[in-house]
Amino acid sequence: MTLPLHEVHAALGARFTEVNGFETVAHYGNPTAEHAALRSSAGILDLGARGRFCLTGADRVRLLHGQVTNDIAALAPLRGCYAAFVSNKGRMQSDAFIYALPNELLVDVEPGLTAMLLQRLDHYIVADDVQCVDVTPYYGLLSIQGPRAAAVLTRLHLGIELPEANLAVAHLTDPTLGELYVTRNARTGSVGFDLFIPLDVQAMVLDKLVAAAREEAGSLAGSEALELARLEAGIPRFGLDIDESNLAPEAGIESRAISYSKGCYIGQETIARIRTYGQVAKALRGLRLPDDLATLPLRGDKLVLNDREVGYVTSAARSEAARGVIALGYVRRECNAPGTALTLRTAAGEFPVTLVPLPFA
């Protein structure tokens, strides 16, 4: 699936890649500089590859509340939360940002998951007043991430007060831009805002954002820079650090994605039992690797202790900000305390690994 703004990005020097069959910008020629913008000023990203769908109807809250791990019924208007869709055995199927808009619930997920999630929701709609609509053909998603993100948005003079709370929403109806939503979402652990924008004005808004970012010493940024920044922040990504084999409580998202007081939902029994009777067998941890490691480990490379396999790597990168090679990975609970020394086993050989607290930088 090609980005709606493909030609615009191509004219700006973009190099493209795909995630689950959906096109995204990898970089604009200098991912190192783009990453620097994300960390020190502001980076403008086109996240149009991500899935976006809405639930409307009088029963929308009740339906979605019974489908995800967080408390949808408790959401105030123009507020959001982070949550997970899990199987009836507590295994991850998707993570999601969910926003309570005036007349609908907006759900933002990783690329390629919309069809599966809509099918799942439709399965549970019997006599409910709920309609589930894929809104990606109508709304784009641009993001401003970095410590100067608020200053960049202020330069657009949108006439709205930027949301201050995490995952809060500001709503604007503009004669030129149409209906626009700004959400506060720090995708790199710093400051960040997402803009859900009608597709027919998205190119114009992107142009204004890029100009405003340059006034703040920022720039466009692609997925390579975003991936490094979110890894430095210790933020796991579904499809890479989290997949269908993982229980939600072991995926490093428990504190922000799971409500233990909301009542019943699909997978709730398993997740509650884990909390009541014991810890998960493994958990996501930060890993520090040798600075001079010639080849980064691959997803699935094993972690061993005393010649016994105790975990595996999910993602890794070289980070100047973190002063070395960093990774995320799952490690068994009996040996996953910070400071624990393990061995990384790869096709290139064996290397020392130390568990460290998150975030890295």
C-alpha cells in the first residue's frame, strides 16, 4: 500500500521501505541527522502506514471496553489510553492507542492490523449499535516528535490549546483544514504530538510543519531515526519486540496498558491469574552489548547463562546517545535483574551482555 504523499516525499529525497506491506519513509538521505533532530529539536514524520479505524454508535464504549486490556469506560471526552488486544489466553494480538472523540472512538495501531481487528470486532457485534469503519482512506497521520515539538506546532497558529496530558486530544474545526485532531503522544519518550488530518489537506499541513520545524532547527525524519529513538527510550514495538507468542504482562507494557480493576474483557482471566498466582516466566529487558560489536544481533538470537538458553534478542541498534550497542530482549525471570551478565550467541560468535535499566538514554 503506497503512502498517499509518496510523490511529495520522493521530491523531498525520501527513500522508502515497507512494514507489513504498507509503504513508509525509511529516511531522507541522512538518518543520523534525522535522529539528531528527534533528540535535540523536532522531527516531522509521516505515519500514514499505521492503521486507523473508528467505532461509532451508542454501544461503542461497551464493545471496545470488553475487547482490550485498559479501561475504555473510564475515558473522559478528548482523552486517550494505551491498551492491548489479546487472545482469550492472554496472548498479544495488537497494541493500540485509543481516543475518546466527541462521537466516536479512534483506534491507532501498527501497519497491517486493521483488517484483522475489524474482523474481530465485527464477530462480537450481535445486536449492538456499533459501526466499525476503516478511516485510513480519509485521514492521514503526521507526527511531530522531539523537545521542540510544541514550539513547532505553535508556529502553525492553529488556534487551539495544545493538549498537556499524555494522550489527551485537542479538536479543531477549521474552514480550510476541516476537522483536525491533535493528540499528545510521545513516541520517542520525549515530547510528541500526532495530527490526524483529512487527506486532502495533508500535503499542505506537511509543508507548513516542515517549514516550522526548520525554524526550530528540526527536520523531516523517517522510520530509521524513529526506530533508534524509540529503542533508546526502551519503548517496545508490536511486531518486533512484541508478537502473538507474548503474554501481555511480560511485554513491558503492563503499567500503562493493563487495568486490573476494569472487570471482564477477552483474556482477562489469564492476565488476572498471572497477577494473583505468580510472575510471568520471562520479561522484556534492556541489554547492553560490547561497543565494538562488528555485527548487530538479529531478532531471535539467543541469550545464554552457564550454557543454558534463558532468552532472546528482539531489536538492537548502535546508539551514540547511549554510547554503545543496545538491545531489547526477553530474559527468564530467575536471571533478569539489572546488572546480570549473560552471553549473546550469534552466527558470528559469542559475546558478553549486561542487563540494564530502561530507558537507555
